[in-house]
Amino acid sequence: MLWANFKKMPFLLKLLTVHALAMFSFFIGSVIPIFPFEIDGKIVTFVEWWSSGSGILSLIVGIFLPFSGYLFLKRNRYARIVYISSIFLILLSQVVIFGLGNHSIITFV
């Protein structure tokens, strides 16, 4: 049934749904310490990721956006509101966590 609903969606809504569901990778990356990675030439460990505040932000992204993607697939009337609210929550939380300096998640998008 979910696949049938996906096939009936207009292209832009399919794109938003795939984007929302793909953000589950942020949840996996924040919860499971697979390997350290590099940001701007600096190796970031799992501990640094969480102590900097990026871990909680990625966790928020990895929970709320996939939930909105699931609501899109279920053709829930609140799916779009949840999606937009999730994006707003992500942008607002990054300002709260990181401030208004140069280190913003928007620069990585």
C-alpha cells in the first residue's frame, strides 16, 4: 500500500518523501560509531561529534524527517505540516546549539 501511494504522488512530493526518508542515515550515523570522519580537513571522532552538539542535531534530523516521510507515504493530512515543522525545528535548533556564527549546517547542504 505504501508503494502504491508513492507511485501516485507527484514528482515534487516524491522528491520530498525520498529526502525525508533518506535522513534516517543521520540517525544511524549519530547512534552507531562506525568510523571517524573528516570535516574541513579535521578528523572528528564520535565523542567530539556529540560534545560539539552536532550529534543531537543529527539525531533530531534522523527522527523527525523520516517520520514525516512515513506520513507522506501514509497520505496523512498532517504530513506536510510535520515536514515543514521538522525543517523549521532543525534550523531553529542549530541556531540554539551553535549560535549565529560561521559554523552552520546550512553551509553543508
